[in-house]
Amino acid sequence: MKLIIILLICMVSQLAAAPYIEYKNEVEFKYDNYIKNLNHFRAGYQFIMPKGMMFIEAGKMSNHGESGEIGYKFNKNNWTFKGKWEFKNQFENKSKLQTEIRYTFRSE
């Protein structure tokens, strides 16, 4: 994982970068029953590109684990493409891949 982070930073070092910190809260339910609550505290970099952006972030969770994300977002005419890979290492290793494609109706 550290190698991937280093490679990404080196590959996009020519682009404008903006460091940030983030707090994220997740509350999990099954049907109407509360399951658990997780708090994430992360530091990251956002790399600004001509038609979009990439980001990478990592940090600690409230329940003694680690978490992070790597993702992108870019626009092409009325289309927006977003994707991210998120991992959580608490008591078991979990990850998810999420992709969003949006078409916006605009009158130009």
C-alpha cells in the first residue's frame, strides 16, 4: 500500500496538489436496528487536473483500525465520472470499489 501511495504521488507531482484533513462518520443499520458507529480521521492530498481531480487519503478509525481511499472525478461535456476504492482494517480487512456515472441535463 505504501508503494502505491509513493508511486501515485511521484506520477502526479507535476499537477497542482492541495492537502486536506477530513472527518467522516458512518452509522450502520440492519433493517431498523443500530449495528455500529465508526468515526474516521484522515489526511489526504487532492491533485487538480485540467478536467477533474484525483485524491488519496489515509488515517485512523475510532475503533482502533485504519482506513483510506483512492479516487478520481472528471467531467466530459454533460457527463461526470467518479470512482473510488476504500479500505478498512479493523478486525477484518474490508474494501469496496464504487463507481458513479452521471448525466446532467443542461439547457445551453
